[in-house]
Amino acid sequence: MRDLGPTATLLFWLGPLNLFIGLFNLLPGFPLDGGRVLRALLWRATGDLQAATRWASLSGQAIGFVLVFSGMAMIFGARLPWFGTGVVSGLWISVIGWFLASAAAMSYRQLVIMHLVEGVPVRRLMRRDVAAVPPTLPVARLVDDYLMRSDQRAFPVISGERLAGIVCLDDVRVVDRDVWSDIEVGTIMTPAAALETVSVDDELTVAMRAFSRKDVEQLPVVDGERLVGVLRRRDILKWLELQAPRGEQPVQPRPA
């Protein structure tokens, strides 16, 4: 190896590593490529995508836990073929196994969620009776008359019938309390152009993607530029818990 140049040395180390990653990716556990092939074969055999994903996911979790326990055995001195032994190597194998098991379980939960919300319109779960505020409202009144008198943490800002933006508790926190009476909501709100919105006719799948992109707890529901309601993440979570089959409760990001 001392006679090898920099490029050859790099290839000497990266070649076996890439080969190992490629072979690992062919293991029949979802969401690895090998697991996707397994799911496709099971789907063809059963005609049921959800069942095929469930079995491929279980295979991925099984492989992941085997790697976790193998890594722990290596930490305590066991020597495994191809992996060797040692604390560092064992720890890495355990971490990879735990990641694979977690990813397999989450992939199946996501499929269950998308299956449950497919074809369900936003209008079914949105709230129409949402409190809104004008952009000229002083921040002090927003705090006293709205934030402190309801469990609503964010308020649509309406100019006429048009959605101008949204103001929330975090927007108020960045303003010095001494000037709350002098500043209007319109100066601290998030403008409509920067918001993720959905239409009443959109499916919940569209809303789920919007929630993921912005990591927000509620979405304005609009008809053109007119606000017609609000869709809250917590309401989707409650609906999913009621609709999911027993033993297959989907897990959503935390509600507010």
C-alpha cells in the first residue's frame, strides 16, 4: 500500500466499503432495496399492498434487531464473520440495526396513514368556526382578548375577506412587551405568501405533505384568497386513531 498513490489508496479503502453497502442494501428488509423487491413479490402474490408492506416491514425489523444483538455481542467480545469484534465495530452495527428496525416500522405506519386519508377531503376535518383578527389589531389586544381567552395558539389575519397572514404566540414572543400597545398584528404576522395553505377540495394526503414541509400545527383552508376554515394537525391525529384497525394505530408527529 505504501507504493499506491492518493487516488489508488482512496479507491482501495472505498471499494470494499461501497461493496459492503451495496450488499447490505440487498437484504430483504423494508425499506432497503432488497426489502422493496420482497414487497413487490409479496404484493404480486397477495394483491394486497398493505399486507405486503407489513410483512416486508416485519422482515426489516427482524433483520434490524438481529444486527442490534449481534453488535452487542461484539461489544462483549464475540467475533462474528465479516464483522469481527470490538466495542467500536459492535456499536456501529447496533446503531445500524436500530436505525433499520425503526425505519421499517415507520415506513409501514406511514403507509397505513396514507391509506386511511386517501380520498378524504379537507372539508371533512377542517374547523370553520375559527377566530380571526384584523391586521390593524394592536398586539396588546391580541394577547389580552385572544391568546389569553382561548386555547388557540395561532390566529388567521383577515383583511376584508382576504387571508393576509397568520399571527401566533411565537410571533408575539419576539416583540418587547413594552411596545405591544404600539405595534399592530400586521407588522409581526407571517404573510399569506409565506404560508402553506390547502383548499376545501384537496385530499388529506395533500395536507399531510404540507404539514411535513413546514412542520406547523395548523393550515389555513382557503377558497381562492378567502379563508374558509383551519385544518389542525391534532384533529387529523384524532381521526386517524379512530379509523385505524386495532393493533395498527398510526403514529403522527406530536400534536400541539
